[in-house]
Amino acid sequence: MSADPITSVASPAVDHRPAVTVLSGFSAGAVQAATRALLVADDSLVAIRHDLTGLRHGLVGRTVETAAAVLEHTAVDLAHGCVSCTLREDVLPTLVRLARERPGRDLLLALPPAVEPETVASACAHTLVDGAPVTGSVRFDSYVAVVDADRFLDDLASPDDLRDRGLHAADDDHRAVAEVVAHQVEFSDTVILWSRPGTDALELDRLDALVHRLAPWAVRVPTGTAPSLDCTGLAARVRRTGRHDPRRPGVLGLALEGRPIAVHDPDGGHGVTSIAFDARRPFHPRRLHDALEELTEHALRGRGQLWIASQPDVAVAFEFAGGGVSLGSLGYWLAALPAGRWTETSDDRRLAADLDWDPYYGDRRTALALIGLHLDHDAVTALLHRCLLTDAELADGFDTWHDLDDPFADCFPLTGDD
């Protein structure tokens, strides 16, 4: 009688690359406090932070530290004073260098207030260090936003630009405070709700609801209002979670890849309202343009993709934050491209288009979210429906839509490479 053959099962490969946790947040004090708490919880953790106050003059300060000591405190001269240059020339090379010098020790990258985490992720995807990808030396475990409970809502509702606060990274940096604050939360995998013993409990509940509407895909970690903080417990919920998905696009690209851009909650717990609007028929350009101010009047945040009848080739990106509306191009709709160029897009986008393809519109669709306090769902959706083409206008067909009155004409140029 023969014995059963022994089946060899290969063990999964062990990833020895240091795990990088990226902390962002508009409150420098809250980010620094969270950094210190995570260092206290693990004396082997190495933190890197940069001071960009001299960036416009080509000077950047770099500090590398553990819970016990400051390992480096260096001034770095840059040929060009900009955030992307800082990332390429110092931040990412420093991560790679520390991974080599201190193998087996995880890294914590604490970003300055005006730096958006998506900028870091983009730089990682396109930057080589010593001729090799950054991810060959480190793995990005999680992007963590630190939200200061005492000031987050004020910053999200603020009409200020970074320049008003002296935080602009360059002379041509015209970003709004609210835009940066929203982007930091929306790109995160984890959000720390940083509060203090005196923070009002009802305000904390409202903050939790608001952050959930801004980033329903993120795990929320409250620090509570006890006199002391459980640093070890915080670290267990924040570090080595494996939450970051490098394939997840930025928030404006979510709908193109079939991912939800918001939670539809028109009633809104704690007064926080989230309205998700979806439509297959296009917007009339003039009616949409004239409605934008009323549409966003009471919102804190708006985001999504639009399709406008007079420009049927381009997927239009929509953003609202800090009182300003921003429209831009997300490139061609697949329906406007020859099939041979579809492979230039991601697998997820092609799959989403296949699953939701319309015989007349193709993959063209509007997916829009508005988030705020006590938004009037019925009034907002009624206004959006009035901006869509009527049945009679639809019946006129694609060939006539180019002639519609279009205040957005020439705003979204497309090239063969888009």
C-alpha cells in the first residue's frame, strides 16, 4: 500500500521592506502630537519631518528622530523651491536611505501642513532613487490624516487661501485652505480625530459624522477626551494596518473606475448632509453655469465628474471648497476614443465602463457629491435636474449640442495624449 504523496506548499514571501506611515494634517500641532504619541509607542520607529517655511527661498529643514533622540537636524539647499522638488530631491531619497541604514525599523513621514498626501503618492509612482523605484526599498502601509477637532470645521469652511496664512509653497500656489484640508482627509486610509480633554462631546460626534461623509472609505480613530492618551492603543489602530491600496485613484477619479464617491445621506446624522447625484443625460452648459453659485451656496465640499452636452468628448472634474468652484479635465470618455486606445486606461476603468455601458451615452455619466450642514436635498436635486437637457433637447441629438450656449467653451482642451 503506497503512502499518499506529500504536497509541498510554498510559504508566502516575507516582505522585509520597512513600512512607511504617512501623516498629514493642516494643524501642525495635532500632527506633531500624533507623531510623538506613535514614537512613544515604539522606540524603534523613526520619524521624518520637513520644515518648508524657507521653501520659497530654496531652503528646507529636515529632522529625523526617534522617541529618545534627534538623529538628524539638517538644512537642505534645493535648486528649485517647490514641493515636488522637495519630494523628489530629499523626502523620498531620505526614506530610501534610512531604510538601508536602519533595516527592520519602520518609518513615519510627517508632512507639513500645506502638503497633500496624494502629491506624495504621485511622486512615489514617478520617482526613481538611485535608478530604482522607491517602493523597492519601502512599502507605504497607510496614509493617515490627523484632524484637529477644535479647528477642522473652521478650516473646511474658511474662504482663506494658503497665502493668507503664509503657508503657500510657491508664488504661484493659489490653493485654498479648505481645498487642502479636504484633500488630506479624502486621500487618507485612516483618520485620527485628535481631541483634547475640554473638547465638547457633541462637537466630536458631529466631527465624526462629517469626516465619515468626506471619506467613507477611511477608518476613523478617535483619541477621546480622557486626561491621558493610550499611545500603544493608538499605534495599534494606525500602524501596520496594510490599508493603503496603491491602485485606488484620487477622489476625482473614483467614479471613472466605478467606485463610490460619497455616501448618500440626505437626512444627515448630527446635521451633516451628504447628497450623491447621478445622471446619464448631460447638463445644458448655460443652465449649469448659472446654477453653480446657488448649487454650492450652503455646501462645505463638492466633488465628482460631470458631462456637458456641448463637450461630449471630455469628462469634466468638479470640485468645490472654500467658496470656490474648480472645473478641469479628466481626459476623454472611453466612448469618445477609438477602441484601440482603451488599453491606455486602467483595467478597473474599462471594467466599470463595461458593466455600466449605455447604448446611447456609452460611459458618459455625471456622478456628483455635495457635503455640508443641513443641505436641502430636495432643493439641490431639483436644481440639478433643471440643469440637465430636456427631452426636447435630447431629441435634437448629439450633432446639435455643440451649438448650445456654452460659457465653458475652450475651458477643457483635450490633446491626443489625454
